Amino acid sequence: MVHENLIVDIPPPSLHDLSREGIELLVERGPAFLVNGTVLVTGQIERSTSFETGLKNHEAEKDGSWQPDPWVYDDQALVIHIRNKGLVVMTGCGHAGVINTLQQVRSQTGIEQLYAVVGGFHLSGALFEPIIPQTVAALHHLKPAVIVPAHCTGWRAMQQIAQSMPQAYIPNSVGTTFKLMAE
């Protein structure tokens, strides 16, 4: 059953509660580094493709009324460079689009070679399934050696990725461990 006017109020975590538990938050819109500069956090993902245009059905209350809010800017990815292999990009839910994310990562790092893309590609459901062909074509062009789509990618997208790039596609499930190592 679809509820068109469903309002889900998801309050942000309490900064006071997090601090009390010893959790240090880094609030940053731009890129940042973690783990002694070895892990890049992308910051907000810019929308650069013609087909990954945001969440069309997402709204936010602004100035007392509900307004379209397609740019979920909280979307970020983690990036690690594996020597002699390329970038490993780990997405969350991929609201910004996996191709937008990969393009930004390549631009931020100056490294073109993609070794692995792991995570959600946000291609499930009627709003996002129409862009599966463009996404798969762009992935094919970017040539990552390993593609591990997860949770919100959806079965149809996973099947098309597997058919288009069988040498790169790796199915995953809860508990799967991947070792991506330098040569």
C-alpha cells in the first residue's frame, strides 16, 4: 500500500548525547580525511549527470509549507586508494547517484582509475529503474574492476550490471567479507 501524504519526521541525532558518549562529530560539507589521511570522505556530492537528478518525491518543510527538496545533500562516500589498482569507493545509499559520486571522486583525487565500487546505487523502484540503462552504460565506460551493488540497488539493476559486466560484478549479502589489497 502506498501512502502519498506520509510524513516521516526523522530528527537528527542529539549532538549533546553523542558528545556525552565520547563521539566526536566532524560537520563538514566539503571533503575530509580520516584515519591519518588515508580515507577520503567526499562531502556533498554534486549532481553532474543528466540522468541522476535527485529524489523527485522528496519534500521538506520550509517556511511553514512543504516544498520539493530533491537534493539530499547528506549523501557521501568513502574512498581509499589501493596502490597499483585504483580507487575503492564505498557508497551509502547513493542518493546523489553512483555515477555522480564516481565522477566527483575522480575529480577530487585526480585519480582516474577505479578499482572497486561497493554499496548502494539507489536504482530500485519506479522512480529510479528508468535510469538503470544510463547508469550501467556509464559504469561500463568507467571500467571498475570490481562492482558490488548492495541494498538499495535493486534486483533489476543488479541483473543488468551482472549481464553487462560479468567479470566485475560480485554479488554480496550480509556477512560477506571482501579483501581488496595492493599488489
